[in-house]
Amino acid sequence: MDGAAVLDAIRQRADVVETHAHRGDATVVVTRDALPRVLALCRDAPALAFDMLMDLTAVDYLKYPGREDGPRFEVVYHLYSLVHNHRVRIKTRVDEDDAVVPSAVGLWPSANWFEREVWDMFGVRFSGHPNLMRLLLYEEFVGHPLRKDYPIDRRQPLIGPAQ
Amino acid sequence: MGIGSFFTSKLDEAIGWARKYSIFQYPFVTACCGMEYMATACSHYDIDRFGAGLPRFSPRQADVLFVVGTISHKMAPVLKRVYDQMTEPKWVVAFGVCTCTGGFYNNYATVQGIDTIIPVDVYIPGCPPRPESVIDGLMKLQDKIATQTQRY
Amino acid sequence: MAETTRREFMLGEGSGTGSGSQNLHVGMGPAHPAMHGIIRITTELDGETIVKADVEIGYLHRAFEKDCEEGGYNNAIPYTDRLNYVSPLINNFGYCAAIEKLLGIDVTERCKYIRVIMSEISRICDHLTCIGASAMELGAFTVFLYMIKAREFLWELVEDVTGARLTISYGRVGGVKADLPDGFSAKTTKAFKETREVLDEVHRLLTGNRIFLDRMVGLGALSREETIAYAITGPLLRAVGVPYDVRRAQPYDVYDRLEFEIPTQKDGDNFARYLVRMAEMEQSMRIVEQALARIPGGAINVDAAGRPIDPAAYVDLGKQGKTEGLLLVPITLSPNLQGQQRAALERVNVHDKRVVLPSKETTYGSIEGLMNHFMLIMEGSGIRPPLGEAYAAVEGANGELGFYVVSDGTDRPYRVRCRPPCLPPMAALSRMIEGGMVADLIPTFGSVNMIGGELDR
Ligand code: SF4
């Protein structure tokens, strides 16, 4: 299926906020409540059959022009189907004070580490995750470095001077 | 100069000479520099010629700690621990600019030079240093070993 | 130790030991001699069998994604070198592909061929290192020496083209740094001949070797379903019989015009991964040979007939206002800038002033060129893709290497996300080693080919 057909198939069967295909990347934005259903649909509907969660990440829109007041985080799923050789990007938006997204570990085990990384870097939590610990940094680390308001040179050394 | 001090300085020299050709290194390899370290250690550049060909994979049996690659704050306590486990006499080589100063990783994750945690004897800059400069650094270390006051 | 306590300790009997035998917790890493890479594996052993394993990563986290946000688009290229530092060229091109997609530009024909050629050379280097290092950890030190020898031949090629051995920073948004040097194809032929000899030798040393087989066959296997569910790509996926390869499934550059096979195996164990990698190297060489035969534009020859002058004199003339005809004079560049003459750069770079730096001749020789250069380098100008996002994937040595870039319209990327090919297999590593012997952890870990820079970023 090409991108437009994928978008159609998802739009028919689920509530979506918006879709676009900027530069040929089929993209669906859904609400957080609809997310588990949409993801399950993507994996299980035979016409879609997205059997791989290629990537899961987040973007902090705190300083993005025109989005300063909107929901701060966007969690981004990149799905790929081995059967049909097509891709889709699913996004959902959450606010800073309610940064929780349902976990996708039950659908794809690959979500496990990706979600831990998003928690580590952005501080977005995933409800239902079996072991939501920091993946790359250490537990003593305070804050989430990929947030736009974390200065790049704020060091938190375990030993040695902080400089 | 009394005969005694003449004798100890000659002994120092002899020990220095022996030590400089029996470098047992512990490669603490973390990152990209490790690739260049491999290249230097293998047949093409052959650091065996300097008596430094044999890595010991236990810090307790090694004399020279080669810190090869970026040290992150998460890794820093491990490096310190390895250094503390080495027995005297011991030397440290900072291999690559990341270990010397943090390199171009000036950010929250990276230690800005391992000399903030452990003492360093020889710095080999480069990102990564070419095998030729590694060999140069190694020879500098040999000079240092040979000429310093020996403790035994 | 007193007799009773020793008995208690060894057999787990008597008071103070709880009941029955207890499992032993053994931690490996992060600085473990038998593992090339810094991760920490905490295992729970029953005798020698791993009952449970927990993998911890992040010891090489260097804030790649944050660093990218701090500079212009081209400034991130040196950081991408250091993701998968065994095959940095592929990372460069993957990143450039994402930005180009965001900009909506298409690189030149010759550039596409160059990218293919250099990517495949990188892929061979990566596989050589992977097999060499994991064989060394099994005791086959000779293989390691041979493989590094072969890699050295290829690195010399890479150095010829890029000026560096490892951290090459050769990709540019909209093209590459320089054209291929003279005589590249002859050198490649020679290097490949030597590499093939080495591979032949390694085949004879390893593929039928009883010790090697005992350590590899049937170990570390992952089922087809699990491999897919964990989103594992690359040689590990092909080792379970799924012929997924970005180069074939969603071709980029000129891969759709070249002939190559995608080697697959069935068993998904360490040995299958080894065989896939060995076969892929041969395919990569095939690709390079075809690409070199078909690459358009021919060799570079800026001949001396047009009065070449050195850059300093060039600048002087420009300063004195003697710019007449200056644009027509080819410049002599130092050997490490070979392939950066105007003619060469025009062949390999997109003709788009918003993206690509002008050649040295144009910069020094004309006011337009100087302005253009200035505009691209100056803070706040530079490459400014329109608002939007793009994901581009290339086939890295370990699997799908994707870059997801978000632009906010300024000259700095708003967000750069790298989908690291070796993170999913590492997430599945505990599944691969649980139930096996503790000694088998080493070859399994080797076959995953974990690269710290890419895993932890
Ligand atoms: S000095 Fe350069 S090559 Fe060496 S570890 Fe640091 S970034 Fe990598």
C-alpha cells in the first residue's frame, strides 16, 4: 500500500486528529485515548500488518514556533510492515503536567527499551510499562536532558568536579 | 658524587631501561578510539616492537592504563576503580582528545578530561590519534619511565 | 573454613544457607576483558547456566542528539561519524539523506554512486571488525590479525577519498566533501583482491573449524517471530530467513540499479549470523565493482594547462581587485583537499545555493561566491529547511539506520533522532543468552556486534 492508502485505512477505522504526508512520510496524529486502539489496529489489521515498531521517540515542542502553548511533548512511533513493505508515523501529544502515554510493550516488545529511553531523556512516562527505569543515564541524574529547558552543559558527575 | 649515589643512579637507569621495555598495558577501551587502538596493536603498526604488545586484562597485573575513548559520567567511577586496583608503579596514558579534555563533547554526559579523576602521564591528542602519534606517545612514555626516579 | 560451613557453602545444606542450592549472581562489565564494548550484564547463574540476565547500557552516552541541536545542520556530521564508528560513512549519508528529504532536494547522479561505493566499503570494514573481534574472543587471535590487516587495506582507500581513516566527516548535506581521487578504481581493485584473499583464508580457518562450530552453532538463537517483534534488522534478521534490507525494500541512491543478492540463513544462531556477514562482504564488493564501472562523470582532471595557482596567491589577486578571468583559473589545492576543485564539486554536489558551499575558486574569485559562502556559514543563516519533519532510513552495517529530523525553520535542527540499529538486538540480548551457558554469552554478544557509540549515542 502506498502512504495515502495507509492513511485512508487508518482514518476509516479510528478517530484521528489530523493526517499529513509531508515529504512522503504518511503521518497520523491521534489522541492519547485513541492511541492503544490505533496501534493495535495497525498491528493486527491484515491490510496494515505493521509487524515492526521501528522506532519510538519524543519531541519537546516547548520552543517550536507556533507551538509554545500547545501540548508540550509529542511521542512519535515509526512503524514498518515487513509483509507490505510500507511505513507509517503515528504521533500523540501530551501536556507537561500529565506526561503519561499508554505503553506499547504489550504489542511490540521492542517498545520496552525505546520507552525507557524516552522516559530517561524527556520525562514522559508510559503507563503499564513493566520496568520504567532510566536507560542511558544513571539513577542519580536529576532532570531529563533532551528537554528544551535543560542546558546542555549542566553536568551532574558521580565523582570528580562538576566544572 | 659519592660512590653510593653513583651506584643508585646506575641502578635506577638499569631498572628504568628494563621497565620501559616491559610495558604491560591495560586497555580501557570505550569508544571510537578503540578502533585506532586495535589498528595500532595489530600487525600493521605492531607495538610489540616497543615491548608493549601484550595487554593484560586484569588491572592488577598491568603497569600502564590506556584510557581509550570517551569517558562519560556514568563510566567515571568504573575508571577510578580500575585505576585504584592497579599496583605501583603505574602510569596512565590518555588516548584521544576525549580523554585529554572531553574533546568536542562539551555536554552534560561527558567527563571533561580524565585528569579530573585520575592522574595522567602522557596525553595523546587526536580524534582519533593516528597510529603514528600513538607510537610517538608510547615512546614519550618510555622516556618518562626510563628517566624518572625509580621506586622499588 | 570449617568443615561444616564448607559443606553448607558448597552444597547449600544445613542451617544458615536457606534450603537447597542457591543461584549465584555474577556481574560482567562494564569493563570486561572478553567483551568489546562497555555494557553491564548482571547474570543469575544456576551452576553454569544463565537463569536470568539483565543488560544495562548507557556507559557511552555522549549526548549525540542534544549536541546536534546546538549547531547548524552540517555541524552535526562529525557527531554522526562517531555513532557507529566502524562504518561512519553510512551514518554520514543516512543523516544527509534525512536532511535532504526535509529540504526536498535530490543529489547528483555521481554523488549517489559515490555514496553507494563508500557505504559498501564501510560495511565491509564493519563486518570485518565484527567477525575478527568475536573470533578473537573465542581464542582465534590470528583471525583478528588477518581481519584488521584487511581492514587496513580498505581504510587506506577511505583515507584517500576522505582524508581520514576513521572519523571521516565526508558527507555533506547536498553532496559529499570531495570527488573521488585519481586512480581510485585501480586502488579499489587491488584492495579488494587483497581483502578477498584474507576472507578466503578466514573461511578456511573458521567455517569448518570444529572449535569454532562448537561455540557458534545453535547458540544465541532467536526465533523468527521474536526477532521481528523486537524490531531487529540487519544481519540478525537475515539470519532467521527474512530477506529485509532497506537497500532492496526501499531503495535509496542507486541501489535499485545494481545487482546484488541478500544472503539469508535459516537458523538464527551465531553461526548463521557469521555466515550472513561473510556473504554480505562479497556482495558489497560486487556492488562497489558495478558502481565503479557505471559511475558517470569520469575521473577528475584539472590539468595544469590553465595556469593553476596556489590558493594564497589567488586570495591576493582577489584582494587587489584583479578578479578578471580569475574564475576561470583552476586552483591548486593541497593533496588533502584533492577532489575539491570547482569542476569536481560541481559533479558531486547539488546545484542549490541554499545548501551547498561554493568551491574555493568561486569563494575567493568572485563576490557572489564569497557572499554565498558567508551566508551559509554565518550564524542564523545557513541551511534552513522549511518547517516539518522527515524520517529517512538507510541500511547500516547492523540494520536499519534511521534519522528522524524535525525542523523549526531556523538553521539548527530542532530535533535529530537516530534510530540505532544495534539497540533492538541489545534489548533482546537477555532473551538470547538466558538458558545458555555463561561461556556462550561471549560469542552471542560478539555476534550482535554492539557498537557503543551507536547504542548509547
Ligand atoms: S577522541 Fe574522537 S575518536 Fe577518540 S573517542 Fe573521542 S570522539 Fe571518539
